[in-house]
Amino acid sequence: MELGSFIIKRLFLMVLVIFGVLIIVFVVTRIIPADPVGAILGGNAPPATVDAMRHQLGLDKSIFAQLLDYLGGILRGNLGNSLVSSRPVMTDIMEFLPATLELAVSSIIFAVVLGVILGLLSAVFRNRFIDHFSRVFSILGISLPGFWLGLIMILIFYYRLGWLPNGGQYDMFLFPTRTTGLILLDAVIHGEWNVFFNGIKHLILPTFILGYSSTASIARIMRASMLDVLHQNYIRTARAKGLPRKMVILRHALKNALIPVITIIGLEFGGLLSGAVLTETIFSWPGLGRYIVNSLLTLDYPAISGGTIFIALIYSVVNLAVDILYAAVDPRMRS
Amino acid sequence: MRRRGDLLDVSNLRVVFDTYTGQVKALNGVELWMNHGERLGVVGETGCGKSVTALSVMRLIEEPGRITEGTILFEDKDLATLSENTLNTVRGKDIAMIFQEPVAALNPVMKVGAQIVENIECQRKSAALARVSDKAEPAADDGSPKKHGHRDTDSVKTMRDMLGHVGLDWQRTENLYPHELSGGMAQRVMIAMALSSRPKLLIADEPTSALDVTIQAQILNLLNSLVRETQTAVLLITHAMGVAAQFCDFIAVMYAGNVVEYGSLQAIFNNPLHPYTKGLLQAVPKIGRTDELQSIPGIVPDLIDPPGGCRFHPRCPHRRPECDKAQPGFEPVGGEAEADRHHVACFLYQRDQ
């Protein structure tokens, strides 16, 4: 049906977006005033060695041929080798990506569930205690910087109370079996429940810190959207049918109110990925954000561009999913 | 007070809206009544409280509006004081409603067939509950269909029959979403939904005002034949005197939150008494009419700070000294047939004045 052709159209658009990102990353890495050869060999290498290295990296070819090489390499899954560790960037990313995915996904789930519930209660019990609470909570979430809150949380829950660990993905003395790279999923697959619960404990603070501001924006959008929907004519129709208030809210209002919220979930996910850089640093989380920060500090260009491409890819996939969800919820979007 | 209509008897209904700029006294003691199977037209200009009256009868007035006084007797219940849960066994089942903007009145993310089925199942459920226990209040989450979509075959059959009755092909219509319907089709769907539970009273709040003129006539004719078949009483809210004259047995003329005149169609059109009714009828254009159209001088009053006494007195060509001092009572007109029920709220006709 129409949903199918909608998805195909969006997939095509996504390929275009990714292509655009690749071109931008390529151009940026070529115009930056730093010479990768110099970065590898140092400033005092003899000219012959420099030329050999230029040839080896393909930098003596025309810019167009370089672009084709670059795109061809990416299609084959080759992002080049790290200038620092000489390992393939792809291997590095595959090692760090799962931790970031785990953190981002748990944060977005946390943000959506809590944000939607708070926004809904806020609108339904407008100007009552829960509304005031949720609004203060939201303002704090949007205005408090995550790194500061993260440190305060560590101070309270690790240093003072000792309830939660201060960082890392799991305790050092654990040696989880890895299959997918996602710690929690692997723990479930292999039945390592001590690892699972240990992982959950490590996930709580970073999830809260990373997801808090998204929770706040989602709660605010949800509240406004729900208040708007509750004044729509079709809600009056639903009430005129004699439906109990709970059913009017859950069946008629909720789905309509979620439509604007779905749109911002995609945007918030982008925010989460960039926010992950700070959160991962504070909580020593072995993820892509920290990898990119380290690469930036060592001018490791293949690693930076590889990481950028992956983040763009995740962002596009999430937004594609959001658009599909959008069309599935709102029939008006399909036509 | 004596009971006036065996289906609906609204008396002294007062509704206010608390706003930042002040309290809007929207309804100022509305009086109207009707028997089973009758059609009552409520007419008046924009902002006179017609729609508020309609919504109040179903207690659908939303914050910041509230009913402050009055009774809404529907058969043996006072809807003004019923609990929300008991009210939900009346809404949709005994009283159904259709609205001015039919497309906006349908849920945009639900197929229209499912919306009709939901109504049918909701009414079956509350009817079943009412049989089980007349006294016990239904639990908060009851009175609602548990099943989604088209699973209950009985309800689906009723839904398809109803779509047929309103002149729509169910095979083409039931899976459409509201945005895929024209205004006329959407109003047909609303009528199918409202009548699917065989209500005793249908409240139609300007059901044709938002539609094309050609469609208006179709919808009115459809409504007319359907309610005639089922002997459903209709409370029709309209600003068009012509529509009311075509459709109704009785007319209630509203001005600034009051019913100023009430009576049979003949009484109102042949013997209008209230100066406002007279003015209103003089402002109706007619083919063949040669005299100049008269408008009523002045504007509708601000209901935050309405004129004292009779709210029409500042615009009234026949005002008398007492008109701005007290609100005139709503009293029967002498010397006319009882069946005309002719009542007027004007000092000009009060026998003891």
C-alpha cells in the first residue's frame, strides 16, 4: 500500500543524504591545512620517503580520482587506517560503536517514556501539583549543563551514598563473553546475569545525564501538544459518545498528541549523539564519542572522518525510522 | 415547578465562562422544553448562546465554562447534577450530537468505520451495564468497547447499515480517514454515527453551516427523512431562520444568553411578539419581497458586562422605563391555543404590568 512506496521514497532520500555527508567529509579532510604525510612521517623525513608515502596514500592522484578511491573504499567497508594505531578505522569503530549505541538507545527510551508520561500527566492535570513538578523538572533539564549535573550525580550516588559506580561499562573484574559487542544483550544471550545487572547499574547515571534534557524537551512538547489536542473538536465528539475520560485521553487524544513528539525524537537523537561525547568522557564510557574526541586531539583524520560518517549514518537511520513511524501514526502524511 | 416537556425541560440554565478579562455570563436563565419526537429550532445571531445551550444539555461545556444554576431534566434525570459516570450512559445512547465542522469533529487518525463501530459498542456496553444494575455506578473504565477495529461483527454490520442509510457506500467509505472525506460526506458519517445508537434526542449544532449551499439542502433532507423514520427528537441549532422554518415544529429565539420567545413555528412566524423576533424576521430576505430589508440597530452586547434588566433594552424600539431595571419573566402568552406553547420574555406582554 501507500506506506510501502513512502518507505522506498524515504530510503532513496537517505542514500542521497549519506552521499552528501561523504562528499562534505571528503572535502573537509582535503582542505584542512594539515598534511597527513607530515603527520605520519614527522617533519624531517627525506623527500623520497615523503613521495613514496604520498603514492602509497594515493595523494599523488587527481582530486577526482582520490574521491573515487575514497568512495570505493567506503563501499567495500574500508575507512582507511588510523594514523595513530595503524589499525583499520573500521575495526576501531566496530569496537567502540556498540557502547555508544547502548547508551544512546537507553537514553532515548528513558527520555521518550518519561517525557511522554510527564507531558501527558501535566496536560491532563493542568495547573495541579504534577504539572508544576513536571514543568520545574523540565526547565531544570533544559538549563542545567549535563557535565555539571553528571559530576554532581557522581558525587552523590557514588561518593556519598555508594549506590552506583562512577564510570565504565561494567566492573573491571568481570570478563563478559562478547558476541554482538552490546554488553547487556551479550549478557542475556550467555545468561551472565551478574554481568547484566552490573551493566544496568553502570548504565543508570549516564542514561539519566544523557537523556535528561531530551526528557525535558519531550515533556514540554507533549504537554503543549496534548493541551492543544484536548481542545479539538474530535475530542468533544469522543466525549459526546459517552466514552469515559480515560478512554477519551488514551484512545483519541494520545495518538494525535504523539505526532509532534515523534518528529522531535529524531532531532533529539542527534542531540544525544553529540551529547554522548561529553557524557562518555565524564563516565569513562568506552564509546564512539570518546574515540572521536581522542582522534581529534591526535589529529587522526581517517578516524575522525570514519566516526563522523558513522554518526551521520546512525542519525539518518533513526530519522528514517522516525519518518516511517510518523507516516504509520498519521494517515495524512501518506498522501 | 410544573414539568413542561416529557423529553427535555431546561429551566433557568445559567452558564458562565471565567476569563482573564472577566466573567462572561453566556447563558442567563435559558428556558426551553420539548416532547418525544418533536423538533425544536434554536435560532439567534452569533454569540447569543445557542451552541453553549446545546453543549450544556450534554454537559460538554469545557473549562473555563461551568453551569452555575438551573436544571436540565431529560426524561427522569437532571443532567445538570448527574455524575460524570452516569452521564456517560446518557451521552451517545439517549442523546447524540452532530457538529458544525464535520471533518474536524472526526478523529484524524482513526478510520471512519472504526469511529462509528466505537460508538455502537460503547452504547451496547453501557446498555448492558444499565440492565445489570440500575443503581451501581459503572466503573471508570467501563462503558467502553474493549475491542478495536472491526472484530465485533454485529457492530460492524450495524455500522455498514448506517452508512447505507446516510447514502454512503460502506465498501468505499469504512476504511477512509476523515481527511479523505468531503464536508458533506463527513457530515453523513457523523449522522450515521449519531443515529447508530437510536438516540431519543439528536442535538444538531449548525449541522449545515460549514457546507456548500447545495450540500446543505441534501444534508437537511437526509436528516429530515432519517429522524422521521425513527421518531427521533431533534434540537436544531441554527442562525438561519429559513432552515429552522423548514425543519422544525417549535422555535426558541435566543438573544444574548436568553430565550426571549418560544412557541410553535406558526406562532413565531405568524405572530412574533418580542421586538427582537420581529426584527429578526424583518431581516430575512425572501423572493418576491419588495420592501427594504430591515436590520436591528446596535450591536450584540458584551456578555462580560451585559446590560441590566432585559438584555435587549438598549436596542429595543419599544423600550419602557422598567426594561433596564429587572429581567422580564418568561411567561405564556394569553389568548392563544395551548398547543402553540407561545411564551415570551418581554414587559410589553406581561399582564400584571
